[in-house]
Amino acid sequence: MSYLSVSKLIVFINNSFMSNKRVFFIKKNKYLVKILNLLKDTKIIKTFFYKEKTIMCIVNFKSLYKKIILISKSSKKVYFNLNEIKKNLNKNYLISTNKGIKKIKECKRDKIGGEVILMYY
């Protein structure tokens, strides 16, 4: 996982909310596309388009969630096992598992743990 590209994405999204700018561009990465798909499902990202090297994201200002925090960093990785997932079920986390990036409720359903990427609220 590229922590630098994920942290850039989070900074761009948070800055878009604060500055009321809907559109931002970021360098394309397969991992970011998977994260953006999940953020699109949560309606934080309205839509996104990508070409060869660039992703154009449109932020949804009507989203219930207005803040995203990076949990795992290159210097400190955070992992949740199944017991910790059950304890934090009411929070909104994206978790990188061996079966792909999933929301915390999907991890509980599939009974798998993994590395916590980010939290949104």
C-alpha cells in the first residue's frame, strides 16, 4: 500500500470540504481507485473519472461525512482482529484485508480482520 498517495487523497478531500472546491486531481493508482469506489458508495465522493495517469474526483458537499482521518501510517500500522472489529462496529473504517479493501461491517460479515486504512465521520 502506498501511504503517501492515500494521505494525499485524504488531504485533498478534507481541503475540498474546507475550501468549497468540488473538483481535485490526483495521480492514478490501483489502490486509490479501490478506495475511491468505497468512498463513492458512502457518498463522500460524488463521482470520479480516470485516464492514463490522473484521477479527477468530484466531492459531494451533501455528504453526511465531512472528515477523513488516516489511521495506519508507514511508521505505525494499526490492525484490527475480529474482536476489535466487533467493538468498533458503530464507527466508519475502511480496512485492507487479504480479500481487498472493505468497510468494517463487511469485515464482520466475512469474519476477517486487517489493516485499518482510514476513518470517516
